[in-house]
Amino acid sequence: MDTATGIGYRIVNSRTEYFTEHTHNYAEMFIMLSGRTCHTANGTRRELSAGDVVFIRPSDVHKYSKIKDEEFSFCNLTFTKETLESAFFYLGNGFPSKNLLCAQQPPTATMARYERERFEKQIESLGAIAAEDAPRRKTALRILLMQLFTTLFSDFSHESHRIPPWLELLCARMRTEGGFKEGSEQMIALSGRTREHLARSMKKYTGQTVSEFISDLRLNYIANMLKNSNKRISEIVFESGFGTLSLATTLFKKKYGLSMSAYRALHTP
């Protein structure tokens, strides 16, 4: 732990490391960079591979072990309880801090390839910061930590463990990258699965069909734009991805109990 900044990082390679079961009084987040490992946490084993990210809370008991003598590497971010509390306080009640801290197993997420590549470049850039420049290093590491929390864990719930990581990441990408505007074909393409596989998985794990999930995101977008912009209603609807104004109007009134114009009037000062 870097006591000067309350946060630190270390690149770990299994070739030169000896792993034992352990716990600690600080928090950590480790990001798998290469290979595979069997990670045991609080008595439960799980195989991890490149791109998997695990948030280890203070008091979690865990260890790493090799799979068939395969080498693996990861980046380990360590941060004090005070740093963690400050991050969660800043993110506010809309962030699932309690769910992350109370889950039985350490929360786990999976990075897309481009996210992992961006992360690795950010880690490389940390090496260019002078060792004695603690303030700059502290800021860079805290920015990185906040990016990981907000990108990977903003939708975490107690039930997240039952959703396959690929589907959890896919749903997050559809929410945050405007994928909902492109629709179901974009979701299928991003998933890397067949249309039928995605449809079955969505219904099984989220209780929604693909079209219901996308429509809900589009309606959220419309409601927010009605409250936070002065764009014309028709413009907002078509920006959201709906092909027709009549369909959007029907679904919006069903969800919110108001027409779009009435909803805007109600939420405009």
C-alpha cells in the first residue's frame, strides 16, 4: 500500500509469485491481464481469464492457484478503507455501494477487449510519473479506480452473480454506449451469440425480451431528454431509435401514465 496516496498498484506474474490464502484490512481490485487462474474467495472457487475484474473487500479471504501449470498475470490496485469510502460517498446513493459491500462473494465483472487495452495503456502511463510526485500519482490512480467502479459495477445487484458476465457486460454496453439507438441487431452483433441464444438468455436472466429491454432504454432516454432539453418531441423520439412516433407514444404513455407533452410540462420549471 502506498501510504502517501492511499492507493497503489502492482503488476503480478504467477511465474515469480507464491500465492497463499490471505485477507487484509484494505480493499483491492485486480484485473486479469493474461492466462487463466482459479480464484478461491470465501470458500468458493471460480475460474478467471484475461479481462475478468474482481473487487476484493476488506475481510474477504482469497487466494490464486494455477490451472494445469498455466502462467497468468494481473494488475492489482490496492486502496485504503478511507479511499473506498470517499469514492462511494462521491458517487452517491444511486451507486450500488451497499450491494457491492454486502454480496456474499467478491463482485466480479468482465472487460471488453477494447476496455482492457485502454486499461493497460493507462497503467503504462503511470510508469511515466516520477516516483516522488505522489500528488499526481494519487490523482491518476483515483481516476482509474473511479472509471473501473462506474464502468463495470454501476449496475451491480445481489443477484448479479447469477447473470453470465458476457450478458451483464452486453446490457451495460447497450445502456452506456448508445447501443439502444441501434436496436436489437446491434445487441446481437455485440453479443457474439446467435439471435436465439441471446433471446433465451435475456428472458432467463432478466425477465425481458430483447425488444422489451431496448424499448425500456429508449423510453428512459426520451423521458430524460423531455426533462433536460428543449428539443422537439418528434426529434427526441427518432433520436432514441424508435422508428415511428405512434409506437413511442403508446409505449411512453403505458410506462409513465402521461403523454410526452404532459410529462414535459410536469417536469419543466
